Amino acid sequence: MLFLLCCSTIFLVCGFSEKDMMTRIAGITNSPLIRASDITVAYGDEIILKNVSLDVYQGEILAILGRSGCGKTTLFRALIGLLELKGGEIFVDGEKCPSIVEGGPKDLMKKIGVLFQSGALFSSMTIAENIALPLIQYSSLPHELIEKIVALRLAEVGLAGHAQSFPSELSGGMQKRAALARAMALDPKMLFFDEPSAGLDPVTSAELDETIMAINRELGTTIIVITHELASVSRIAHRIIMLDGQEKGIIAEGTLAELKSVENDKRIRDFFAVLN
Ligand SMILES: Nc1ncnc2c1ncn2[C@@H]1O[C@H](COP(=O)(O)OP(=O)(O)OP(=O)(O)O)[C@@H](O)[C@H]1O
Ligand SMILES: [Mg+2]
């Protein structure tokens, strides 16, 4: 407590916000929940990420930014063990992430909830069946308990009463929230979102951000989110990394204010100039 108070004073004197402060404290005191060490990822001979290192800390919301095609989804898929690494290693929660050729990350997937870019729910299944799927796949919980968890997850994302609907009967924003409920089904330590607000109107997008922040705040879930929405980044991200396709890796890391104030890198300046 004393440590927090001291840090609070130091950071306030230095002009950092409380959000900056908590992120920096997390970086100082916690070992990373995810550590990517010098990873290289390629599709065939085409290298997309070269010697990339990244730490993700417990309890933070990390946003991944960068131009289309720079490798955000590729990094995302690599971090959850869905791609074979050409080099380097990934550790999740202290354990080396087995690559797809080593049988894949089945155990790790219990700790990770994922909302893919396509967000795809299975259209032939009800919302409840979609959310129950990871519970059936990765746990041996009895049917009655699974039903209770599904109801709880639906309530958490504001979709109570829609358990028996099919995805096509929900709006785009509701489908995203249903996919979020499915990602949270196993009460994961980490949630990965690939462009959760794509295709949503600004108000629905802000509501989804509120849900994401509430999950982070109330459950302490570590969240990695890829997004092109600057408003969303400014609302939810504690820390940002920016990828660049030519560099094949990370060209900037920091808070939004820090990245927006970069003057000596045209790639970063141009990115924020267009987004503004
Ligand atoms: N399965 C694949 N096979 C071959 N090349 C791929 C594959 N997936 C992605 N790529 C290529 O890798 C590069 C990075 O793609 P990625 O999907 O990671 O980009 P991104 O930053 O997520 O882009 P966006 O913002 O458009 O989603 C692109 O050049 C893309 O064409
Ligand atoms: Mg992508």
C-alpha cells in the first residue's frame, strides 16, 4: 500500500495519469503473463514478423495498432499458438506454448478466450449452444452447470433472454457480444480480440468498450485487442504497440499520449494524422 502511495505521488508529480501509473507499476512488479521472445513468423517463404519480442502483463489492456496487412492478426495467432514459429519462443503463464506442429495449445486454450476478426458464431447453433461449445470441448462439467455458466455469461454481456436465438436473429453488435460471451465461457485469464468494433456504430462500439473495460476491471482479465478505432484505443488501452509491415515488427510502444507525441518517426506521425 505504501509502495502504491509512493508511486502515486511520484507519478502525479511527474504528470503521468493514474492509468499510466498503474500500467507502469504492473510492468515493474509483475512477471509477464505472455512473453514472446524473438519470434519469427512466415507464411511459406514470406516472413511477416521478424525477431519480434513482446511482454504482456497481468491485468493490462494492450492494444495492437498498425496499417492493414502489417501482421497484427498474424501476431495475434502466433501468440495463441496457432501458427508455427520459424524462430523464437512464446511463454504463456510461465509455460512454453506448444506450437501447432507439437499438437497445438489445447491446455493453453483453456486460459485464453478469443474473438477472431471474423467473429464467427456457428450459424446453425443457437447463441446458448455457441457459448456452451468451449465448455463442452475443454471441460467435463455436467450439462446443468454448463447451462448455468451460459446464462451467467449471457447476462454479463447484456444478452439475457437471447439464449435460444440464432445468430442471424441478432444485430451485428449483439452478435459481437455473443461472441464475447463465448470467448469468456471458460473464465479465461486472457482475452484476445481482433477488431471487436469493426462494423459497429460509434455508440454500440462504445458500449462494447464498456463491457470490455468492466471485464478487465471486475475480473482482472488481461486483454489484448487489435483495433483501428482511435476512440476505442483512447477509452480502453493501458498500453499500445504499433507494428509495421516493412519493419516486420514493433516500431513503437507506449501510451496513446506518448505515441501521438512522437515527432521523429514519419510512419507513426502519418498513422495518427490520418486517424485524427
Ligand atoms: N494464411 C495466410 N497465408 C498467406 N499469407 C497470409 C495469410 N494470412 C495473412 N497473410 C499475409 O500476411 C500479411 C499480414 O496479414 P495479417 O492478416 O496479419 O494483417 P493485419 O495487420 O491483421 O491486417 P488487417 O488490418 O487488414 O486485418 C499480409 O500480407 C497477408 O496477405
Ligand atoms: Mg487482421
